[in-house]
Amino acid sequence: MTNSAVSWTGPRIAVVGIGADGWDGLGRAAREAIGAAAVLFGSARQLALVPEAAAGERVAWPSPLLPALPGLLESRAGARLCVLASGDPMFFGIGVTLARLYGPRALQVLPQPSSASLACARLGWSLADTPVVSVVGRPLAAVLPELVDRGRLLVLSADEHTPGQLAELLRRHGFGASELTVLEQLGGPSEQIGADVAQRWQRPAGDPLNIVAISCVADADQVRTTRLPGLPDQLFGGDGQLTKREVRALTLAALAPAPGELLWDVGGGSGSIAIEWCRAHPGNRAVTFERLERRRRQIADNAAALGVGHIVVRGELLAEVGRAEIAAPEAIFVGGGLTQDGLLGTCWAQLRPGGRLVANAVTAESESLLLTWAAAQGGELRKFQIYRAEPLGSLTAWRPQLPVTQWSVVKPGA
């Protein structure tokens, strides 16, 4: 969730969006904000778009920016500051970071059309219905959860190499027939648009300021994946320690993920619950606890292959909680180790007030423990068993899976 803002004592910081059309594309209010600034911050490219006479001291952002940002601004807190951003500062831009640091009242945000708005205008796509994924400072695999046959998405590129890297990613993941459209310098005098199919992509690297539109076409044998829970079991590598597809869907429904929430997945196995939790929304986060090193490696591999490599993988829960501070979660799933002394009590103590805990049991001993906890804390108990059809000679028989007892409960608020 969002961090608490630090009080800003200086004049409001002007955050001005500037497009590829530069100074000529700015309105009067934006020009006046730049002209009134004692210090103008921005990238070298953005600063070059502003006439020399239009602003005072110019400061180009260092790299990496985020660690240095608070110090740069606070050292000049008594002056009138202006920060340049690309297009809309609140759309994957620095305006979001500044609002998180200092709160919205410290800012005067003057946006221009975002690159996504301009791209949809050129393509005739509905902006409201088009997912946007940024790979600026993020793994390219973050695109994977959005890939679905006949779907569309926009990708904010990190640099001129992103389009070619996306084409390779699509080929490797069964979407080689998808069309990529690269839109460069949108809105400026050097605007260019080019397109080709991923499987024959040979276009040279172009302008670093670009956005990529993808019209997805899946290979005929591609396993269908979406953000909804219940991915096919074969997508998760491992030793078979896996919450099966149907039970996984029921478990995620009980956990009820909401955007930006943190999950603890205790007894991670293959990581399937944490992975599906994070795929449900790009802002979701998860820490999975698994005592075996080989399974921890497998969880990390599965998470990366399914586009959620930001999942944190740690060791056995009781040891980890004892030696490191870990953020309290909004939800906890316990899928293994239920009968370990003190595990369920530790989970309950660490859960945020109002948070959800879901535990699955397949043994009589762990089921008995859930019955005891439900009697003390309330919540809901369910029991379900999945049958799958399998060949029996020339006929078909129903093969039962192990029955699962599930306890789900909401922790009382403070």
C-alpha cells in the first residue's frame, strides 16, 4: 500500500508534462510555471526542449534517480521548483513518486496527453479498454499476464531495444503471430509509426522514446492463460507439491485479492497461490515461505516464467519472522506445515486487523487443528473434493483427489 507522505514546507512544486512537441505544445499555465521556477529539474532530453531563457538553474536527473530524489528537492526547498515529466506526470510518471513522497497538496500538476492517449488516438483503440504495461525499470516479463488471444495492450518502452525484445518474448511464449506497432516521438515533428509480426521481426532499433502496441494472436497449441485464478497445473514446474487447479481457484476466491495488497503464502511448494495472487492485479505483492531450498528455486523460476518475478521467496516462516522484519500482510494462505507448533498462532498474530486468513488441510491432524481454531475465532469451514475423469481401459472413470478442508476467517479490526 502507499507510504506516508513527508511534510513539504516550501512553495508548491510545479510538475509539468512536456511532450515530443516540446515548448510549442505547452499551454500558458505550463509555460508560466516553468518561467517562474528558480530551479528546473528534468532529464537531459526534457531540459533540451525548454528554451534557455525560459527558466533559471537547470538540474539534470542523476542515475539512479529515486535514491537521490528526496535530497535533490529538499536541499532547495525554499526555492520555487519545477519538475519536467513526459506527457502526463501521473501516468507511470514522476508525479506519482512525488505525490507519494510529499502528498498531493505539495504539487501543482500540469499534464499533457500521455503516450498511451496519443497511441490510442493513432490506432483507433479505446484507451479505457486497453491495458498498459510499463517496462521502464521493470522486467520485460511483466507483459506476460496481459497476453491473451485477440487481446490488445500497450507497452511503455524502456529504450529503443524494447520492441525487438518484446518480439522475442512473444515468440518464446506462443504469441509469435502477434502484430507489434512501434510509435516513436508521438506528437512531435519526428513522429514515426511502424509495424510487423513478432515471428519475423527484423526492424532495427529506432528512437528510445517509443511505445509499443501489441495485437495478440496466440499459437494454435498455446495454453490459454488469463489473470483469473485456476491456471493449468502443467504451467507450474516442481516436484508435484502443488495446490491443484480447482482447489487453487476456490482458495483464491476465499483470499479475495484486491489491488495493491500483500499476501503471505506459507508452505509455498511450487508458488502457485502467490503467483496467481500477483497475476490478479499488477499492484499485488506476495511473500512466499518455503523451508526447502530446491522448492524456493522452483518458486522463483515459476514466478519469472509467469510474469510475476517480483514475488519475494523466503525460508521457513517461524525462522524468518524471528530474524527479519517483514511487512504485515492483508491476507495469509497456509497450505503446508499447519501442524508445526506455533505456526498458525504466528500467522494470526502477524495478520493485519481486518485481514483474511485461509488454511487448507488434507490430513486428519491438520483438519482437527482447523476445527479448534474455527471454534475459537469463528470464520467459515468448507470441505470439498475434486474428481477428474481418467481412462479406465476403453471406458472412463472418475478419479478422486484428496478431500480438502478449508477454513477462512477475517481477523477482527483493531
